[in-house]
Amino acid sequence: MPFNNELTEELNLILKFPNKSLMQGLKVRNDADPTRVAAAKRLFDKGIVSQPDGGYLTDLGHDLAEHVSVIQSALTHSG
């Protein structure tokens, strides 16, 4: 299954979470781009973030963030 627009938006949102500390989160405001608001809600529904508007990454979210970061790095850096 290829990455569709919704999945891409979710992956991009995961990349926006701070990765230096487990005590930092992200809030997606209600007046943000509707696609970002919807992505945050889907991530919450999947158990990846702690709140429908972002919050903190769950344990699953931290694991996914590491993988997403590796994928992004591998695909954006030519060797």
C-alpha cells in the first residue's frame, strides 16, 4: 500500500514532535491547517499521541518517530 496524503501528513506531524526529551510535546491548535488537525486526531485514535490535539508521543509514538526519522534521513541524503 503506497503512502497516501493522510499517511504522509501523519508522518510529517510525527517528525514535528521534539525528540530530545520525553517531557516535551506538541499542541495542534484548532485554527491550524485542517489537514494537520485531522492528522493529530488520527494519530490519537491509533494510540500514537496522548491527546486528540497532539500532546505527547506514546511509547508506540516514540518508536515510530525513531523509524520515521531514519527513513526521512535515508531518503533525503544522497550518499
